[in-house]
Amino acid sequence: MSSLEKRLAAEKRFKFYGMFAMTLSLFFVLILMYKIFSTGSGAFVRTTINADVYFDPNFIEVSSNSSKKEIMKASYVDLADQVINQNHPGLDEENFIKVREMYTRKFDYQLRDYIANNPNVIGKTVNLDISASSDLDQIVKGNYPRNVPEAQRKINDYQLSILDSLDSKGKMSKTFNFWFFTNGDSRDPETAGILGALMGSFYALLICFSFAFPIGLLASVYLEEFVKPGKITDIIEVNINNLAAVPSIVYGLLGLGMLIGVFGMPYQVPLVGGLVLGFMTLPTIIIASRASLRGVPPSIREGALAVGATKMQTVFHHVIPLSLPGTLTGTIIGMAQALGETAPLLLVGMVAFVMEIPGGAFDPATGLPSQIYLWSESAERGFLEKTSAGIMLLLSFLIIMNTVAVLVRRKLEVKW
């Protein structure tokens, strides 16, 4: 075999190895995506039990004239128990408890919310879809096996018979789980939602962008346009590059020790989390901005100076606008990286159980990655669905942010 034939054969082998590696990587990615989406899709559907609810005034502490605040503060446990008795008559105390366990533990809260939105319903009978418990939900979805001994099931034989009876009467149904997008976290998988974590991440990223983008842009402009090259500039540049490679948990320690320990900022709030993420994102923005500033041709600067513009006018009126595509691309990619970080948020407290939806950057909150971490540690099977669904949302946001970065660059890019 000639030397040329050997080189061509080696090239074919190299192409084959490359294609095989790409195919294998794509195969594992598809397996991962299939596992996440097949598990998480169940979180977007909830099982409900259809029941006739008589809003008996004798079991309600408020009237139709009560304010919404009074309605939200009242107790509806007795009303929920009465609904069980009305729809399942003749239950003794033991069986009543078993049937009650088939409904969500937040049954009374669901009744409360309905009264709050429809205060004139008191004294009337309404047909409602009541959310089932997580264990019953998993049985209906087929995630828990039915054909195993009763001791190995979370749903006993009596509850299964009630389930079959309700199903034969058409009282069992599946609806889209709006609660997943409108509720905060909960100890019960069937009522746990992602909105609190989404708002926490939103406020943290808003603080991160407001802090890191202007400082990163101005630092880049100063280093690239105004500072003369020298040892000090080289030291600063080396340190910026090193900071971009520092593990994110170090920035979490910085926030814990400096922002909380020294400056006394509140614990577990998006303000501190956003500043920590801003520290982490700042080197990435500076590096991207400097590279974008270098991409502006010198003729732009020379032309502006030639017609009488000052150095400041040249930079801010001509150079920065032309470098914005690259700067914004680097910023969006840095923000996408910050969105997926968990370690810094763990150290500043944005990983606690928070039921309330945060209303601002100073309210206790958790982040989307932290919420996924919390759910992954829970033992209930229902939280496994929530974990995968949270990962799906996180991946969706990351894909959207990276797509926006590409589109912004293509839209604003100037070809010299």
C-alpha cells in the first residue's frame, strides 16, 4: 500500500471515529432527555375527584359579606370533613380517615380559595374537582403498582375499592396542573408549585444584570480604551481571567462572608443571591466586552477624532454602540450560566423551604436550581415528577436565553 493510500485510510478512520463519538454522545443525550421528559411530564397533570360540595353556612365561619382577608384567615377543616361525609355516606371513623387520605391534605385550602373567589357561593351546592392525594395520583398514573401485597402499597385495599367505585361512576379525572405554575413550594407533592422559585430566580437575575452589566461594560471600556498597556494592566487582565475560572462556590463564600457577615445584609433574599451571581458573572462580561471592543476597527475611532470628537465622545457615541452585539451576547450567556448555579445560592440561604411567593428582592425566596435540589431530596414519588419538571423548565430557559443571545448577535452584528 502506497503512502497516499495509507494517509487516505487514516483519514477515513479518523472521520469514522469522529462520527462514532458524536453519535454516541447524541445517544446518551437523547436517553437523558427521554428520562427527564418521560418522568417530568406527569407533573403537568393532576388527578382530581369530582364531588358535590354544599357550602353549608353552619360549617363556615364567614359570610358572603366578609372581606377577602377574613375569608382567607378562616378555617374550613369542618367543611372539608362535611364534604367527605356527604359524598361518602355511612363511613365509620376508621374508614372516614382512609377516605380522607385519598383527598389532598390541602382540601380545606382549595375550598377556601373557591369561597374567596366566589363569596356568594355560601349556602349553595357546587360540583367541584378536588385534587387527589399524591399517593392516589401516583396509583392512577401507574407509577405505583396495584398488584403487590397491601403491606407494600401506600394505598390499601379499601381505598383501592373506593377508587374503582369512583372511577366506574366517572368521578375520577385528570386535568392540567395549573397549580404547578401558580403555587409556591409545599410539603405535599400534589400542591407543590414552581412559581416561588421562578420569582426568586427572576429577582436574583434582575439584581445580577443591574449590578454586573454596567460595571462590566465600564470596566471593559476603561481597560480597553483609556488605560495604557503596562504591568498593572497585565496584572489586572490576568486576575480577570483567573476570576472567570474560580469555582462558583467560592463566590458563595464571598457573599456569605462579606455581604452577610460584614455588611449585615439579610439572609435568604434574592438581593444577596443576585449580587453573588453578579460577582460570578462579572469576569465573563468583562472578557466578552473587551473582545467586542477590540473588534471595532481603528478607522471608526480615527474618523470620529478627525472630525473633532473628543475621546469620550468617540468611545460612548461610536465604539460602544458598535460593540454592543458582542457585549450583549456575552452578558446573556453569563446570565444563563448564573441561572443554573446552585452552590452560591446554597451558601447565602436561598435553598430553604419557602411557601410564599416573593414579592420583591428583599423577601425570603429560593432559586429554581435550589428548588430542584430540594425536591430531589424528598422521598415521595410525586416529588420525583416535580424534580424532572423543574429540570425541564430550567433547560427551556437556558435554551431560550442562548437562542436570544444568538439572535441578538445576528440582528445587531455589523459586518466590516
